[in-house]
Amino acid sequence: MTQTRTLDRSVQQGQVSAQLRYGPAWTLVASGCRAFRLSRRAAICAAVLTVVVFSMTGPTSANPAVAPEGAWLVDSNSALQIFDCDGLLCGRVGWLKNVRKADGKIRRDDKNPDPTLRGRLLCGLTVLWGLQSAGAGSWKGGWFDNPDDGKTYRAAAELHSMDTLVARIYIGVPLFGETKTLVRMPRQSSDVQC
């Protein structure tokens, strides 16, 4: 048997209505949004896994007095220069493997929703800001501007060791996001440039 519950939410630019249907699977049907479908088992497993992962806290080898300032390799194509900005942590693009696009033009912030900012160079662009200390080796409440899609996400980070920083980039709640493990670059390369 399928039960239906209707939810109405006011959004800045109009109304969105959604129906949550209970049956063999949970389905959220929303006008103007994508429909998501999870089996009950997958939804329960995801919830349990999330609780377990976020409840596991243990001692880290990181010095709680040390901020993760310096150059951090995000992936094989980019590095982030993390720095203090008025007592908060911020980060700028410090290195790109491919500074130029395939057509030879220098990479710019061309997917920014603000047309007046689309001409900014990606190299040196501050993309992470507002991370507040949340205890020993942990920061939360920050924002990440993703130049790949032009969207702004919430950000949190945890220093797992002196050379490993785990960042969580998400929308709304950390459950719906992506985790990135950043590796500290050697001291001699901490002032990386594009």
C-alpha cells in the first residue's frame, strides 16, 4: 500500500511542492527538482553508516595548536594554499596542473553566477573561506566556491595528521556531500604558484 504526504516549502523565487510516497521504495517527487528514489534498505544503511562515521572520534596525531596553513595537494590537478584570514581559515588556488584550457586560454572563473566576476583568474582565487575552529584540529562553518560548477557549498575540515587534512564539502547537511583528502605539500613547495 502506498501512502502519500505532501510538503509545501516557500523558496526565494517561488513555491516548490513535493510529495513523499511510501511504498516498496521511498520517492520524493518535486516540481522543479530532480526525483530521488532510495530503497528502504539503502536509506537505512546510509543513515546508520553516517551515524557511525560521524560518531567515531579518536585521538589524532595532529597538534591541536597547529593550523593547517600551507600548501595542500587536492588531487593530481590542483593544490590549495590555506592561510589565516582574520582568525578564520581560508584557501586560494595555489597551483593548477593545467593553467590553460585546451584552446590555449588561461583558466578563469567563467562559471561564476555573477557575470562581473567571470574574468577573474583561477590561479590565486580565494575559493575557501570562513572556516571557524571547532576544537582540536577541526574547523566548520566555512564556504567553498567551486569554480568547476560555479556553485557555493558549505565546508568543514579535520586535521587527521600533520600531513593529512580531510575536507567535507556539502549542501545543507554533511550527509549530502563529498569528502576530499588533502595531502600537505613539502615545505620547500609551500609557496606554490600557478
